[in-house]
Amino acid sequence: MSPRLRKLFITTGAVLSLLFFALFCLILAFLARHAWITGEEVFTFPRVGSLAATGCTALFSVAGAFGFRRLFRRTFALEIFFFLSFIISLSFDALKILSFYFTIIHMPAFYGVLVTRAVYLGFFLGLSFLFAGSLFSGELSYQKLGTALGLALVASLALVYSLPIDATDFQPTMLYRAGGENYILLVRFALEALTLLGFARSAFLVGSAQEWFICLAVLCMIVGRELIFFHTALPVIAVGFVLVAGGALLFGRKIYEKHQWI
């Protein structure tokens, strides 16, 4: 994949994240209007926490996609490409509010299940992008970029398509419950462990403190992503968001220092 195609991919993703955030704001306005007209208690305390976390994650995705894209506009390192792809994948969380809205207006659960699959697709794509970034932080040939992207997309689509979704159990995360919890746990933990091992291997071979900071930043992003996606307690989500944002900023700073000579 040429640098021009990579730039187009990231630009398209950044625009998509902006559209998802705009959709979130629009649906939030519809929910407020519905609550005002009907007097229905839509914004309960747990829901407000989930909505706030979702909105902050989507906003960070937009700011990160455009901000880091501008910062690294002259750099074509593939670690940065996959890092930006991970930041963009966070925007899929904005679709959670659409699933919530469907339950409020009593639309068939089928549509909410589709949204749930789309959100999980964004989650697994994000992990796959970080894993691919760990491979390219080592010695993997740049010619394999298209293969890595294709495998990430196909594997994530296959995984999400195979997930059994319980359309009768709408959870506080604003998603329907995905069955096969042990299967999901195994896949995501395997991806996360392999990702950390990849970055740790690169840091060990290079022997640079800068590389170890990059590995630490990836660990923060992974842990924070887990907390944001699978938990609803506001303090836990807040810690998760701080970890994701702090890890992303640390990663961006250290990668910039590493490639600033380009």
C-alpha cells in the first residue's frame, strides 16, 4: 500500500469518526426531545454515565484522528498508521446510543442486534490494528501491509458474525448481551497478549527506553479500552478513559521522537 493510499485510508477514517460523533450528538438531541415530550425517565443515572463515557470516547476519537494525523503528516511509519487506525476504531462506540434509541422508541430488536455487532466490530478491529502495529514495529516487510489489513478486517468480520447475540437482554452498556463470553475473552486476551509481546520484543531487541515507553503506552491503551467497553461503573470508566487518552498521548509523543528525523 502506497503512502498516498495510507493517507487516504486515515483521512477517510477520520471523517467517519466525525460522522459517528455527529450521529451521537443528533441521537442525544432526539432522546432529550423524547424525554421532554413523553415525560419518560430516559436519562437515569447509570445511563447518563454510559452516555457520557460514550460521548467522550467518540470525541477523543475525532480529536485524536485529526490531531495525530496532522502531527504525523510527514511520517509514513506503519506503527503510526496502525495507531491512528486504532484511534479511529474508538469512534464505533458512538453507535451504542443508536441501539439505546431503538429500545426507547420500541423498534424491533433486530436493529439493535445489528448495531451491537457493528460496535463489537469496531472493538475487535481496534485490537487487530494494535496487534498489526506490534508486528510492524519489528522486522515485518512493508509489502505485507495490505495482507495485514485484509486479515484484520476478515478476522474481525468473521468473529462478529459468529457471535450469538441475545436479543432479549439489553445491558447497561447500551448493547445486547453477546453470548460465548469465554470465547470472546480468549480471543481478545490472546490478541492483547500477542500485541504486548510484539512491542516488548521490539523494545528488548532495540534496547531503548523509548521503546519500552511505547510498550507501556500500548498497555495503558489496552487496559483502558477493556474498562471502557465492558464496564458501566462511572469511576471505572473514568479510569479507563484516562488510561486510553494518556496511553495515546504517550505513544504519540514517543513515536514522534522516534521518527522526528524523517
